[in-house]
Amino acid sequence: MTIDPLLGTWLLVGSVSYRSELEIVNGKREPMGVTNWLNGKGGDPSPEIISTSGLTLTITKTGFQEERTGNPDIQWFNTRGELSDVQPFEGTVSFHGSKVYLIANNIPKWSKPSSKQGQKKYRYADGDTTISETVEIRADEMVRTMNVVTDLIYFDRVILIYQRKKEKVNDK
């Protein structure tokens, strides 16, 4: 996996979010439910994307940064793991297995994952809330997915769709 297809500035064009809960099978918690959700598995396989804008995401070889350019109408989890209005952040791009993760800078020390694998996959993990955030290219769009688990039973997923910003061509 290489970072090259992700490089550049991306403009938010759509979003969808939904909730779920840990499945109980025969009176027992689904043992892989939390892990599967944080890895982007499960949930609505073809959610209806709602048009929105107002956020850019720039990915470079050294990391990423966001900029709010309007008032995006999206569900958002900030760097403290809280549901909030959009609060742009910056960080590093991490590769683990076949996935690309966004890892936020400047999160409280007590909410950083303790394991090496967790540090590559989770941008927030305070014991109550865990957030993994992936990006991938699908067709000509970048799909960013926030997978959130709270209290090991409540699941949130936010899917953000971006299109690459067209570079201006100088007509001289």
C-alpha cells in the first residue's frame, strides 16, 4: 500500500451516519462485534449519502490536516472522543494491514492506545470510547470512515465522501 493515491486536497461532498448496538446472540455478546465494527465491518452495506460541503482534507507524505470552509451538516467526533460540531484536526497517516488510518495529533495522553497495534489503528481510546478512522479511494472519490464504539456496546459510524480538488491551470 502506498500513500500516493491519497495525496492532495480533498473537498467534502457527502456524508451519512448511523448507529447500531452490539449484537447479542443466544444471550451472549457477539465476541468479535467490537473489533469488527472498529475494522469497518457490519452496519448498513449501502447507506444513502446526503450532499454536504464545508470541509477540506489535505493529505501529504508527512500527515494530514483539515480546514473548515463552511458549516458542514455532519455528525462528528472530536479529538476528545466527544460528539460535537465539526472541529478540524491534524495528524499522521498510519498503515496497518491493508488499511490506511488517520491518527490525530494532540489528543490527551490518557486517551492514546497503549498497544503498538492500537497506536497504528485508533485515534482515540480512553477505555469508554474507541475511534478508528480510515480512508480509501473508491472510483474517483475518497471515502473516510469514522468507526466509534462507546461502552463496548454502542456503535456509531460516520462516512464522509470527498472529491479531489481540481488544481487551477494558469492560462498564459
